[in-house]
Amino acid sequence: MSTDGPSIPSHAVPFENDAAPPPSPGQVPAPTPAPAAPGWTWLGLLIGTLGLGTAALLWNKVNGMQELLAQQTTQAQAQSTEARTIAKEAQDQSLAANTRLTVLEARLAEVSLQRGQLEELVRNLSRSQDDTLALDLEAAMRLAVQQAQLTGSTEPLIASLRSASKRIEKSAQPRLAPVLQAMERDLELLRQTPTTDTASLLVRLDEVLRLMDDLPLQSGPPQPPEEHLPSRHVGSLGATDAAAPPAQAKGGSAPGPLQWIWWQARADQMWQGVRSQAGDVLRISHLSTPEAALLAPEQGLFLRENLKLQLLNARLALLARQHDAARANLAQAQAQIEKYFVAQSRRTYRAQVALTQLQEQLRSAQQPNLQDTFAALATATASNGN
């Protein structure tokens, strides 16, 4: 330690001898320390001063940090409070948004339903014209079919098809193009279909009805020879008989061959006379079916009335344009005639021929129909509905 510094007064040094307390009488006095050097004292003071200054600085710094921490804590608490408030507001807003979203979804569903209904309504309105026209055409076609069945003529069908074709062409709707083509095909078929003369059929059926009372039963009395069907032998014999009298009248006496034919004719006449006389005593008849043998002559009236009823049913079916039913009744009547009546009789033959011709005409006559047109209309209506 250098001695260049200022001198320190003696009274300022704390370790003076006169400042020590006097020793007690029985105490051994402690050894007196050597006085400290003045430099170390000042060094200690300086260090203490520096420590105090440093402590003061640190204390100030700590106080500043505490104040800053308190401010930050206050700010953090304020921010936390604000954040909680904001979170609560956000939660409330979220609940309100969820509520509004639910309401909006309900409204959206309602709007979607209304939109679907509006679209369906628009589609219905857009295709209502097609549907109305198709349904109207179908109703007109069915009415024309009924009129054709009642009148037996194809003119109502042809007129209805022509009118419907004009309506479709005026509407210019592509969906009804197949319907127009089907109508053209049906119209061509109707033009080629032969018409049924119902009046002539009814007249012939009435003739058969009048013959029912004169038809000979197989179990009834024998018919005269002139009622039997002609044969080749009988035909040639009739022609010979017709030619013989003029020859005899012309010549006065018949030549050899002609005289022989005359005698043969006379013998045949005598045989027929004897046969007719013997028929009153003994009658031999041929029965083609066992049912005819079981039919008594008194029951022939009921059989004829039953046949008349069947023919009347055929007449009614023919008037109603039910050709299948009419043919069935005619076939039943023809089968009964063949079973119970004499087939070699002229009247039976005429009735059978008339019934056969009636059945053939009814079989060839076709009922007018519009199958292609109705199928096309149904397809168009179904496509419009989809």
C-alpha cells in the first residue's frame, strides 16, 4: 500500500488503544493487536460502498422488474378477463349461429321441397299438352271402336284416325311421331279389311230358322222320295222319263230299246208303289247316331225349339258384332242337326250348307281393332309420365 495518499487523523481510526475498556483486576489482559494499515481500511470501505451501491442498483432493478411484472400480470389478467368475455361472447354467438343454422337448414329443406314441387309443376305444365292430347286421342279412338262394333262398318275408325293424324301433325310434337306412324299402319289395314254384310247374314240366318220346322227327324216318319237328295242314277232316270212320252206320242208304238226303257220305268213305278204301301206296315230306317234312336218323335218339338233358341242367340251375337259367339252357336246348332235329323233330306242339306257358309263368312270377317295405335298411345303416355 502506498503512503502517497492523504494522512488520516488518529482520532478517526476506530482501533485506538485509549478506546479499549480497562481490564478487570482478575482478567489477564489480551494481547494488543497491531494497528491496521490505513490502506486496507479504505479498501474495505470502498468495497462496502461498492457492495451497497450494487445492492442499491440491484434493489432498484428488482423493484423495476417487480413493477414490470405487476404491470404485465395486470395486463395479463385484463387480457384473460377480456379473452373470457370474448370467449363467452363467441360461445353465445356460436349458439346463436347454430340456432340460425338450424333455422336456415329447415328453411332450406322447405325451399328445396318447394323447388321440387315447382319443378314437378313445371314439368306437369310442360307435358300437360302432350298428355291431354294423347288422352283425348285415346278416348276418341275407343269411341270410334265402339261405333264400329255397333254399326259393323270401318268408316268411324277411318274418320277418327284421319282426324287424329291431322291433330298430331298440327301439334308438331316429336313424342307423338310413333303414334302417327301407328295410326297410318292401322289406317292402311282398315282400308284393306273387307266389310261384313250383316244384313245378308241375318237374312240367311232367318231362312235357316224357317227350315227348322220342316227338317225330318231320323226317328220320325219316312220322307217321300222327292224330298231325298238326288243321285246320279235318279237324275239320269228322271231325264229318261222326261224324254220318253214325246217319243211314244210321236211314234205311236215305241221301238225295241225305247220300249224296254218304258217297261223298266213302269216296273220301277210299281215297285215304288208297293214299297210305299209296305212302309205303312213295316218301316226300316237308318240311324246314324245312338242319340237319334233315344229321341222320341214327341220330343222333336223341344229339339226344334232348342235349335231355334241357339240360332236366335247367334243372331243376337251377330247384331252385337260378337262373331266368335255367333260361330259357336252356329256350330252347336249344326252338330245337333247332323246328330238328330236326316242327312239325305233336301231341307237338312240346305240348312247344313247355309250354316257352314255362315260360319265361313264369320270366320273370315275380322273385327276392326287399333292395337298398334293404342300401344303407341300407351307408350307415349308412359314416357310423358316418367
